[in-house]
Amino acid sequence: MEFNYLAIAVAAIVPILIGFVWYNPKTFGTAWMRHAEMTEDKMKSGNMPVVFGITLLLSFVLAFFVQTLTIHQMGAVQLAGGDPALAKPSLAAFMADYKDAFRTFKHGALHGVLAGIFLFFPVIAINGLFERKSWKYIFINSGYWIVSLAAMGAIVCGWV
């Protein structure tokens, strides 16, 4: 089981594309700015090429990890020690039987949503509570990541 680097690269672009829509003033952008205490001046003060460059790099790292969450066959390979060449013949038989099982866009999206709800939401909520942010702020940011992870999971899992 190898990583699909093309799927990872495409999935890495997803948070940026969804962010353009999600944080647009016509969707959640105005509410997010208010609850994040973000101003136009603060937005303009950032070095946007650096922000988007680092965002793309970190999104690539995230997409790489999402592939391990959505593709169950990777877990089987990891149980065998990570190197299929060193595994017992039973791994080859298992992989032959279940090579593409649960390798769909729908299955990947499901696991992306689950990761968003059960991994990202608690982290964002905990940080938001300590930063004294509103629940609206927490839900806007969590919703963005749930949708982004659903799309990323769909791409990396369904792209066989």
C-alpha cells in the first residue's frame, strides 16, 4: 500500500479553495471577522504569500495524514510492521481479498467528517473557550474544517 501523492497534492489545495468560499463576506466571513476580532487593517498587515505558502505546506501534511485515516488497508500494512515485503503471506492474501474495499469517495468523506467532529472540533472548541471566543466563532471554524476534511478524505480515499 503506497501513498497516492497526486491525490494528496489535490487534497492539499482543498482547504484553500473552501476557505475562499467559507470565509467570504457573503458566507461566514463577516461573522467570522466580528467574532475573531479581525479588522481589515489586521488582514492587510499579514504577508499573504507567506500565509498561503505555509497553509499549502501544512495542508499537504494534513492530506498525507488524512490518507492514513481513510484507507483501512494502510492499517493492515502498519500492523505487519510497515513494510509489505517483510510481512507474512497472510498480508498478501488479505490485500488481495480487500485491496479496494471501502475505497470510495463516500467512505473517505465519512471519515473526514468523523475526524472533523471528533478530532478538530474538540481542539478548536477548547482553544476557543480559553481564548474567550464565542460559540459562533468555534462553530464557524469547526464547520470549515469538517467540510474541508470531508472533501480531503473523499479525494485521498476515492482516488484509486
